[in-house]
Amino acid sequence: MKAIIVHGGAGDAKITHEIPERVQFVKKVAEEGFTLLKEGLDAVEVAVRAVKMLEDHPLFDAGRGSYLNEEGFVEMDAGIMDGSKLSIGAVAGVRNVKNPIELAYLVMEKSSHNILIGNGAEKFGKEHGVEFVPPYYFYSERIIKIFEGTYGDTVGAVVLDGKKIVSAVSTGGTPKKHVGRVGDSPIVGSGFYANDEFGAVSTGIGEDIMKLVLSFRISLYYPKYTINEAVKNCIDDLSRINGRAGLIALDKNGNIGYAFNTKGMFFAYIKEGQDSVIGGF
Ligand code: ASP
């Protein structure tokens, strides 16, 4: 069974005229990811490529579209986990890296560590030929307007290639965050998790997500419940502590789960046996 679910953030999407374009794009990412899976690409590669597409798009809070922090610059977090090996790679607070998910992937594959932060992560990226961009790459009129605005547009993907499940996430964090703030996204178990049974990625207010270790929390309910019920239970638990987030997941059989208690969440998924991508906000 091959399957992919992607998200483009949970939140209020206050810039409503952008919603159709963003829905179309997450659907496109799921579709292209699924085509790559059918061509035989590995789940790790597909998850990285899917997240990279979203990082390169200016309307999502990751990579190019990252929110600015309180001092008006971008600090990004990303993480990836290969459920078949329980291998982890994550980066936090990185600046001027075009695709933080690629850096997280390199930490997973080429270092003996799980998480690198700030300067150390950037140094590691330089050692491994990661692409760096000048600060103006991140400054658009939109982002400067949002500087006063909303939250909640991280990106993520969970991919099953028939053998393994991989979860990947990338974010610019919350708007106007304190310099040095790290959200849930690079924290294994909170922002992302994968094993042989299921994979999951969270989005929303990182400070809330961490309280319930939201991505790993699914294991409290799954496999006793279906993956979709398990995901909904996790979001209900979060509502009880007044947290706000979205969660996407899939299990080893390609069953899909997603839920959110925000106004909406950009999501799209497709799996074998399904005619076309299902997605929305
Ligand atoms: N979870 C991310 C963070 O707190 C933000 C988001 O999902 O939009 O950094």
C-alpha cells in the first residue's frame, strides 16, 4: 500500500482570498508525491520533496513564506523521522537556509545526532552543500503585512511507500516569536513521529502541542481505535486544555487520519485505490 497525506497549516487563514490557491497547491503536492511513490521512490525522498515544494511556495509558513520573528527576520525549524529505523533528523532556529527540511534530512542521514540548532545547524549545512539564500528571499509584501497578523501555516507530510512510514515537517514558527523560540515542529513526538505502525505531523500552536506530545499521543489510542479516531481523540484532548492545533496521520495499511480544532487546516491525501486527491481547508 502506498499513501501520502500533506498539510499546509492549521489556523484561521485570515487572508481568505488565498484559500483556493493554497488548497489547490496542497492537492498538487499530494498528487505529485503519489506519482513519485508509484514510480518507486522511497518514502523518505517523497516526504522531503513534498515538504520542499511547500517550503518553496510563498503562501505557506515554511521556507520562503516563513513568518518573521519579533526582530523582523526568519528563524526556521524542521524535522523528519523514518519509522522503519526510528531515525530522526531535526533543525531549529536556522536562518537563510532555503530548505530546512533538506538540512533536517542531512542531520538524519549524515550525522550521529538527532537535533542541531542555530549556527551549528547552519555550519553543518555548509559542510554538506545545503543551499543558502540572502535574507531578502524571505521578505514579501505579504509577509511584512502578516508581521502584525495571524498564526498557523506550517507544512508537513506523512508518506507510506509500502515498506516504511516517514513523517516530515517544516515551519517558520509563529509570527513575531521571540528570537530563539523553538516550537513543536523540530521536537520528535510533538511536531512529528513515525514508527512501523503509524506516522503523524502536527501543526498549530507549538506551545500547546508540546504539552500533549501530540504526534506521539496517537499511540495512546491506536491500534485500539482506527487511526482517524485516534487522531480525533488527540485533538479532543487538546481542546480540553484549550490548545489549538491540527494533526495528520496515516497507518501502516494506508488508512488516513486528520483532525483540527482551528477554523481550518489545509490538507490533501491520496492512496492506492483512490481515484483522485481529496483535500480542502
Ligand atoms: N507548530 C508551529 C510552531 O508552533 C506553527 C504552525 O504549525 O503553524 O512553530
